[in-house]
Amino acid sequence: MTALHDFLIGQSLKNTADPAWLSALRQRAYDRLKNRGLPGAKDEEWRLTRLSELYKQEFTFSTAAETLSLDEVPLTSSAESRLVFVNGAFDAGLSDHHLPDGISIMPFEQAAASEKLALQSFFNGSTPHEPHGFLCANTAFVQSGYVIHIAAKTIVEKPIEIIFVANNQKVAAWHCRNIVIADPLSEASIIERHLVVDNKTSYLSNCVTELHLANGARLNFYKHQHEAEDAYHIGGVYSQQSRDSHLVTNNIALGGKITRNDILAEFVGEGAHCEMNGLSVLSGKQHVDNCTEVIHAKPHCTSDEYYKSVLDDSSRSVFRGRIVVAKDAQKTDANQQNRNLLLSGKAEADTKPQLEIYADDVKCAHGATVGQLDQKSIFYLRSRGIPEEVARALLTFAFASDVVNRFNLPELRQQLSRQLTDQLLKGFLGSIETDDLLMESA
């Protein structure tokens, strides 16, 4: 056993405010965690994840945070609705509710107690039947999170923003569960940000988001993770799509010591489409795992997956992309691409694309590359009078921006382009040239 495991199983599950169904699920998850433990090197899907340092940490559960300001936190100005969680706990004072008709947003604990929403039918509805230890811990110890319900035929014009911010919590741990319910023919965009105020903070954020799309629903979901340099983030985005639904998940990882993202999409209705975009920009000894899985269980469904990583210094990325096409899922069209750019001889990228096809009338493809900057492109820029160091920075920026340019929200594209500019081009370009470059990216 590990220090983290001992800490988790030593916690009490007593919560008199829980409905009976949630108490039963908590107990079942706790028993599984106690008996099977947390994943380790012997688990195939976790063997490349650097967990040893995390497991040695002596965590405490998060406590109430001091009052903070969001002045230094990047916000989406076009968002009318915003929920803020500080150290895993809902902060009503920082949240802003301006809800259009047909949509409800509430903290998880309030939604769980609401009989009207019937959250029981959605909780753990899209997660794997054989959950790993961190997912069990999330179910057992979930303390907060958000629940969004979008009524049938409701079109939410402006994005909904959710912010999880860490604030001066030393080796604290929190577990949040988020659920989005999109009724038939509804449409919305959601931005989920994981940010930090004090970059020297050390904590564990175990955050799971479930997306449930009914017939014809359309959802754009953005997960923006830019956390402390000593932070551990274990997260998952699990989705279940019904007939003719359309989902786009965008996963951006720019900060944190150890980050693990499980992105699972399952088609339970014909004609559904899922697009997965991902970008990781790493330096130092940062480590990011992106493990994706698309389950084509019904015919006439399509999926498009596009993940990239930029690695400098001694950083490491792991990509495991799995596409499963069931026997009856004829006319499936699935594509998966993973590209990795190494800027240092010590950086490492592990990629494992997988196809499991049990149908015979399908169109599936996957590809993966790990390499350095193209020398011909560097030579071309240098022949135009651009110094080699600047040429390398420009080509790296272009490589990363290729993912950002796939995002549908112009404001978010520009925010992320500025972050990439600061991270990849800082010190090379003047302000005028940088603004021109951002205009091109947007």
C-alpha cells in the first residue's frame, strides 16, 4: 500500500445529507478502492504514468480557502454564467449566475439532493464498468462539482464557464464530480478551467466530468488545465452520445507536475459524431498522460481525434489512443492522429495508437509521429534573415497553434495563443509582431 492509499481509505464516508442512492454508490466505490487499491506499474494502462512521487505524498483533505480575487485569472468575458470552485469547494461569492431560459446550473451537492433532476440516472452513467482506483476515490469522496442541465431545443448562445482554482493549499486533495445533461436538440459550449493563484502550491485535484448527450444534442466542451508546477491532476472526461448527437472535446494541458487525462466517448445511438482535440506544452520535468478511447457501439457513427504535444527539457508525454468498433457498428468512420515534437534530447514521448475492429464495413485510420523540427523549414526561415533561435520558436508556435485553431470560440483561441506566445516566443518577438501573429492565429 502507499501513503496516498492509506490516507484515502482512512477517511469517513458519513454524510447525512446524501440521498440513499449516493450513499450506496460511495460505499461500493470505497470497498473497491480498499480491496483493489490505486493503479500501479503492473496495470497496462498506467504503467507509463509516473506515480511514485504522488503515492509518497502525505495529503490532507482540502479546507476552506482565504478570500481571493479572480483579477489574475483568465476569464471568458463573453460568458454570462460562471461557477467558481476554490480548492474543490463551491464559492458562491465569486460565481455569477445569469441563466438564460432552459438551462440550470448548480453545485453537485445541491443537484444530488434534488428529486426533480433525477441525478441518479446519470451519475457514473458514462464511466467504465471497471473503474480504476482514482475514479473509485472520486465516487467515494466527491465533495463538490457542478451539474448543468440544458433543456430540449435550448440553444445557449454564450459559453458557460466553470473555474477550479487552487489557492495556497499545501499538499491538499479534493475530489470533484461534474455532470452535463444535454437534452434532445439542445446546444451549448462549456469551458472548464483548472488554474492556480500560487504557483508553488502542491495539491491533488481528482476531477471527473461526465457528458450525457441526448438525440440531436450538440456540445462543445473545453478543458483548460494550467496548474501549479508541483500540482497533481488526475482527471477524466467521460461522454455518452445518443442518436445524431455532436460532441467536440478540447483538452489543453499547459501546467502541472503530473497530469493524467482519461477521455472516453461511447456512441449508444446511430449517426453520432465526436471530435477530440488535445494539446500539451511541457517543460522541466512535467509529465502528461492523455489516454483516449472511442467506442463505436452503433452503426453510422464518426470520430476524429487530433492530439499534439510539445516537449522541452526532461518532460514526458504519454498518449494511448484506442478505437473500438463493435461487430454491429457498420459504416463507422474513425480517424486518429497523434503528433509529438521534441525540443530537447532528454524529452520523451510515448505513443500507442490502437484499433480494435470487429465489423467489416468500416473506414478507420490512425497515425503517430515523434520527431524534431524540420531542418528544411528552419533553413528556409534563416535564408529570409530570421535567426535560427527565432525560427525554431516560430515553427514550434505554429505546430502548437494548429490545434488551437480548431477551437470554435474566437476569444478562447486568442487567450490560448497569447499563452503559447508567452511560453514559446517570449523574448523573441516585439509587441507589434506578437499582435500580428495572434491575429493570424485567431
